[in-house]
Amino acid sequence: MKTILFIFLFVPVVLTGQSLVIFTKHSSFTTVKHYYERQCKNHKINCGITSKVDTLKIQIPGKDSFTMNFLFDPIHHRCVFQEIIFSCNNCIDKHIMDLLNLNLYKWRKISENKYLSNYYKQTEMHIERDKVSESCLIIQFYLINKSRKEYIKYYKSL
């Protein structure tokens, strides 16, 4: 039960009024690491947290386990890449829809599995399904470092 509650706090759902925390753009290595250490402790989940100088990996165990990987810019110390790898389960489509419905990002479709957020978030999202099972999911978030003018022009063209 604790694992299920914990998953709902971190995966892209809005069931409890909370949404997925996407850390690209402003978040530092320390901010992200401490955030998940606190959440794991508060929910009494034995999370696997491993880190190196500019990477962070968080593994959430359980029936619906998932892994999060983060990459940080070594110069500016901010998150430039975030990845969530879901275990195979039957909630994949709901996770995708809940994520796309996050109003804060105002996602626009670039292609079949790629989306661009508004300028404020400057994030591109890639959604990949496992080609074998079609029920495993990888969601990746990339910081897009373009000038405001370029970004908005591209965003409006979608």
C-alpha cells in the first residue's frame, strides 16, 4: 500500500491533487536528491538512491516499480535531463494522459511521441513504449536551451 501511495506522488498522475515533479531547468542536484530522500523517508519506502558527480538514479521498488534517472549540467548545476522508466503495468495509458493534461506545461505535439512545453518550462518530452511488450514505458524530459524568441517561434508553429 505504501508503494502505491508513493508511486502516485511521483508518477504523472493528479489523483491526489499532486502532479509529477519535472525537475528540468531550475533544479540542482542537491535539491532533487534531498527531495527524494525526504519523500522516501516520509513514506517509509526503501528507495535506492545512487549518485555520482552529475548523475542521480532513484529506484522505487514494489509491484509497480519505476526508476528515475537525472543528468545535471556540470557548469550550471541544473537538471538538463530526467527519465522515468516504468515497470510493465496496465496503467501506462493513464500515466501518459495525466502527464499530457498537466496545464502548467501546455504541451504541444511535435511528432508521434514528442511534445514541447511552453517557454516558461523549456522542456521537451519523449514518450517511448517498449517495442516488445507495448506495456512498459519510458518518459524522458530534456531541457531545451534556445533563446526566448526562437523557442516561442517554434512553440507557436506547432
